[in-house]
Amino acid sequence: MNNQNSQQLTIQQAISRAKKAVKQGKIAEAAELYTAILQQQPNHPFAKKKLRKLQKEFPQSPSLEEKTSSPPQDEIATLMNLYHSGQMAEAEQACRELLNTYPQTLNAINLLGAILQGQGKLQEAVQAYNKAIQLNPDYAEVHSNLGNTLQKLGRSKDAEASYRKAIALKPDYAKAHSNLGNTLQELGRSKDAEASYRKAIALDPDFAEPHSNLGNTLQKLGRSKDAEASHRKAIALKPDFPEAHYNLGNTLQELVRLQDAEASYKKAIALKPDYAKAHSNLGNTLRDLGRLEEAEASYRKAIALKSDYADARYNLGLLLSEAKQYEKAAEQFKLSTFGESKHYLLRCLYLQDEKSLFFDQLDYFINQGEIHPMIGSLGCRSTLRYGTERPNLFCKDPLKYVVKTDLNNQYDFEKIFVKTTRTILNENRIPDKRQKLLTNGRQTSGNLFDLESDFTEEIQKIIRSEIGKYQAHFKSSEEGFITSWPTDYSLYGWLVSMKSGGKLRPHMHENGWISGSIYINVPPKSKTESGNFVVCIEEEYLTGENKNQEQNIGVVTGSMCLFPASLLHYTIPFEAEEERIVLAFDVVPV
């Protein structure tokens, strides 16, 4: 159904109601309905004729005069100019003055809602839109605008209802379908959001916004290449669309095409210099490219534009922490509420040897009942360093939960694991990432299981099966990471390839719950411990009595190790002509 037919259907409903009102003697109500029609279609012949007839037959009706009077068009035009030029305070004042004279002007009430929303006066905007709906319940645009405001208020389910009402009134309303998609995405219903965006695009193929928003949804669904195509379509339709360039940058970052991502973020910034999110994400890309000074400058620019930008402060904190500037990093983590900020603050305090502040923060987490691998790791480490034991809610004795399995005995390891991973590495299907912990080796970037989801499907199934066995084996444990096992999780994986002399320094996977490694190829050993995998509590032994705080694990091709993510781990250097290849992964709570 085209736009004109949809609008005509609404007008016919209004005409029907107006005729019925006349028969019932409700002259003002009929006039109001005809006036609403003329506000949508100023030259509608039937409505003009009937309204003139009512004015002629009932000239003395005060209520009729109030309902039918309408402001001069130049006043409406002035209002629109103020609104579109961003002069919101002036627009609000002028709109209220107009409505004092013409209180039933539907378009002006709708515009007042938009003006109030533009100033962040969201509750007042809701009131204005509801008043407009009372005057004309069939005005689809008002329902859609009300949905926008409700969404900004965090009332996503109410917003969804408003968008669906707008669509019911006007099924070919592309903007309402697009906005409904945004709300459904916010509600975590990505498949439904995709359908709404595609409907908006089908109705208006040249509407750039749903193309870009569809790209965001496809990326969340793990379809990054399709997402890229959607973002590029949006940019082709609207080259000066900064959000589309930013969204494309995010997708290219996910695809580990870092130089292309950098170019997209810089284009977004050129179009919108105060785009704080683009500056911050550009910093992430520059960090991954190893251009750390430029990355820091990007984060600081984002913070200068938006001082309470928690994400940018978190990312800057990570950068400074990696550079061992722990005091400066701690300052950023203190000011950030994003993600793992306070966990990294705890880590910075430990690495600065700020004993008192460290235990204050650790006690806070314990009192809050927070179960997290980084807190668990630092709890164990601080017991060794300071001789002061605190309750460990994640895992008090993580070395008891290290399990090595031989996958050769259960699966066709050569076909499923070796051939798949060698193809990925030999064909350079995934770019490498900067990894300062790695010596004489390379590590793939991004999530292997997202970037090669179909190719690694069987590997993922096996890993999930082995994780299930691990959980079942320790089901009687009272350690927090077992009793509070995540109800759902995703797998995040990557490949590490090392040449002779290669090693990986001690570290932990802060975002995991349990971590794992599958040994795709382990060269013959020149020494007993060459290439062994080591899990430990602390990087260095602090006293002579702590010799049992690590496990040295002899791994061979086909071995799989699973262990709590709170453990540090590293590899012992090896000497061999062959590459040592490992598939590492984390169980990440969803």
C-alpha cells in the first residue's frame, strides 16, 4: 500500500467519525476532526467544504470557534525554522505562545513535543504527544514520535507499543518500522529488529538510517561481512552520514581490517568533529595498530569532549596500565563505571603495592559478594605477597581445578583440529594482532569463532562438550566459579603460533570464566620441559615456602588443558624447527 492510500484510509476514518458526530449534535467534535484532516492535507476538498458548512450553520458556537481556528501558515513556518536551526528555547517559547491562541493546533502540539525532546525535557514531551493523541488518536506520526521519547526514557516496551500503533495506522510508515527496529535491538531481539529494518528498507530503499542500523544488528548476529555491506549501502545513499562511517569502522575493527577501520573513524570525525565515540574507538584501532601515543591522544580527545565518558576512560586506563603507568591508569579506572574498570583498579593498586588501598577495594568486592576471576586471582596473589588471607569467592585453590585431556583418544584430531587451524594460518584468513606478551610468535586477532564460525563449527561443539564434562566432574565443589557457573556463555578463541625460542609471558584472561588451550602441534622436545605449559598463582615466588604455587604441564599434540581463568599461565621456551601451534580460548559469561 503506498503512502497516499494509507493516509487516505486514516482520513476516511476521521470523515466517518465527523459525520457521526454531526448526527449526534457534537458539532465541535466534528469540526475538530475536519480541522485535523486539513492539518494533514490542507486542500482536502471534502473536509474544507464540510468545515465551511459547519461554520456557516453554527456561527455562534464558542467551542466551534475554538476548535476550527488555526494559525497563519507563516507562524507555523517560523516555528519550523527555529526548530530546524536548533534554536530550541526560542522555538519552545514561540510554540507555546501560538498554542495559547490556537490551543487545538495538532501540528504545533506535535512540534512542541519534538522541541521538548530536543531539549531533553522528555516527560514534558510525552505529555505533549499524549495531548496530540487525545485530539487525534489516528495521527501515526505522533505515535511514532512518542515512541522515540519513550525509548530515550528507557521505556523500551512502551516505545515498542507506540511504534506498532503508528504502523497499524500507517503500514507503509518506513521511519516507524526503522525506529521499531532500534527498540527491538535495545530489547535484545536482534532477529525481530532485522525484520523491522528490512521492512523499512523495502518501503523506502533510499532511507539510509535503516541500512546502517541493519548493519549493526547483523554484526551482533555475527554476520560481519553482511554488516559491512549494509553500512556501505547507507554511506552510498548518504555520504555525509557520520554515524554510518562510525558503524562501518566498528565492523571493520571486528573484521580486523584495522587500517580501513581507522579511515572510517577519521571520516566520521571529519564530518562530526565532536563525535566522542568515534575518537574513542579510533583510539582502540590505533592501539591495536601499535601506535600507542596516537591512541592515547584519541582517548584524551574523547574525554575532553565528554568528561564523563566511561568507555574512553576505561580504554585509556588499559593503555596506561599496559605501559606500566599504574598510578595514572588507576586515576582513569576510578573515574570510569564501564565494564571491568573497578577490577582493573584493584589490579593497579596491587601492582603499585598500595597494600591498604588494595585491601579496602578487595574487601568492598567481598562484601558485595562479587564473584569474578580477576578478584579471585588477586585474592590468591595477595595472600602470597602479604600473608593476609581473605575469603576468595571465585576460587580459593585454583590449582586443584586444572585438567589435562587427550583429545586424540576421542576425536579425529588431525582432521578436525590440525587441518582446520593450519588452513586458517597458512591462508592468512585472519590478520595477526599486536601481542606484547609473545616472543618470536604471532597471534590471530579478533574472535576466531566469530570470524570463522562455519569453518570452526565442529571444533566449537567439541569444546562445549569438554566444558560440560569439566563442569560435571567438579559439580560437588563449593568453589564460587562452580556454584555460580554462568547460565549461558560464549566462546572466544584465537590461535598462537611460535617458532624456535618462542614463549608467552605470565598473564591471565581477565574476561574469561575458565580458560583453555588445545595443542595443535607441539614439536619434539630437546629438553624435558621445553615448550611446557605452566599455570601459577603469582608471576614470581615471593618466599621460599611457595614452591608449590604452580603446575608444570607436559603437553603434546592433541592435549587440551582447562583451568580457572583466575590462574596466571605462561609457556617455557623451546628449540625446534617446527612451529608450536595452540588454539586458546575463554568461556565468557553472557
